[in-house]
Amino acid sequence: MSANAEPEEPRRKTTAEQREARARETLQKISAGGDLGLEALTLSNDFTDEYTGRFRAWLRRRLGRSTS
């Protein structure tokens, strides 16, 4: 991370209901003519970012490192 970069904002943990609602919204957008690839990629990235953040936080706790 460079000196000018802002620290990452921690992602909030989502519930299964929130993830399902997001998936349903995505399906509705696709059904209404939205870009399948873009919508699927966005949904996938959101999921991956959340779980990667959780894993990183767990690793920091296990290794006793700071959050920076």
C-alpha cells in the first residue's frame, strides 16, 4: 500500500437473507434486459470481496499482525 492510498474500508458482514435479496435483484435486472456478464461479475466480485476480507481479518488475528 502506498503512502497516499487510503486504508481499505472494512466490509460489513452480510446475512444470507441480504445475499439472497441481492441475487434476486440481479436476476430481475438480467430479466429486464440487463447485461448478464456485467451483473454476474458484479455479484461474484461482491461475494469474493466480502469473504476475502473475512479471511484476511482472520489471518491477521491468527498471526497477530496490525490491520495496516
